[in-house]
Amino acid sequence: MIVSEKRVKIDDPKKAAAEIQSQLIKEGEDSGVQEHFWVIGLNNKNVSKYIDMVSLGTVSETIVHPREIYRNAVKRSCTSILLVHNHPSGVLTPSKEDISTNKRLVEAGKVLGIEVLDHIIIPTDDTDTPPAKSYLSLREDGYM
């Protein structure tokens, strides 16, 4: 489901995390209790063409497949994408599944000629204690 077609230059993971966090705020108070998986499609200047929420899961997982991830990127002639998902637990450490899913999606992008620039995890813990960090970049943290 396309949630935004706003054009924004996204040249670092902090900006991508902020865009998705603003989407969660629009969804409402309970939006962070389930895992969501978004794709941000980018042109060759790293300007967003769309934000697509491709999967809504449970409190601990969401299922994604390359065909859903790349559908709109192909239709809209994107040169790259950013992957973003939330962790309702607030814990930013990527799971084994996060890492293996990311690897599979990167490989699919290579076949299509659409680069995965980063995979970002954002916390959506509903406790009163804010997380120490507002996102984790798999690229910056050496997982990609």
C-alpha cells in the first residue's frame, strides 16, 4: 500500500528513519505494536518517489518477499530502494531473520538492477523510556 508519494531527498539513514516515524505517527497511537515493513523507492538523485508499506505483521515478525518489495520500484523506474522495518520491542539488534531476509532482498535487487542502499530498523516500543538510539542502519553497523 503506497502511503506517500512525497518527494524528499533521502541521503542518510536518519532521514529515512524520520520519514517512516512520521508515517507511524499518522497511522495513530497503536501503529507501533506490530511489525511493519516499508520500501522507499528512490531515483538516481536519492529523491523518494514513494513509500510503500509492503507488510504488516505480528508483534514479533513480518513476512516479506522480493516480488512485493520490488513491484513498485520496477513500475516506477527506481534506481535504488531503502528498506525499513520497526521492532515493537524497542530493541534495535537485528535478528537472524532480519539479516537473512536482507541478504535475499539485496541479491534480488542485483538481478533487477535496483540497489538496496540500506536496511533500517526503527524502535516502536510504547514504554515511557525513549530508546537510546532512534534507528539502526544495517549498512552503518556492518551487516551489509
